[in-house]
Amino acid sequence: MYRSRLTTQRLAAVFLLGCLLFNYPVLALFNKAVAVFGIPLLYAYIFLAWFGFILLVAVVVERRPD
């Protein structure tokens, strides 16, 4: 029971982080006319943030009990 509650709390925290990463004020920081390896900065940020978000969710879900 404790393990499930801790995982739920961590997933809620990851969800809130995702809401922050993909909301207007942060996205506006990366909306520049700059290219990273030929990709617009905003698209590169969205791709990398989404990839990191998926990795973070996988780490939280697959973490072994202590």
C-alpha cells in the first residue's frame, strides 16, 4: 500500500512538472528565431522536453521498492 501511494505522489509531481514545461511562459522562452542543428529552437525544446518527460515517467513507474 505504501509503495503505491509513493508512486502516485511521484507521478503527480511529474505531471505538474509536465504542466509547467509545456505551458505558455516556458514555451515563450524558446520561441526564438534560432536553429539548433537545423531545427527551430522551439521544436527542439518540445522534442527534448517530451523525451525527458517520458524517461522520467518510466523511471518513476519502473523503480524497484526500497
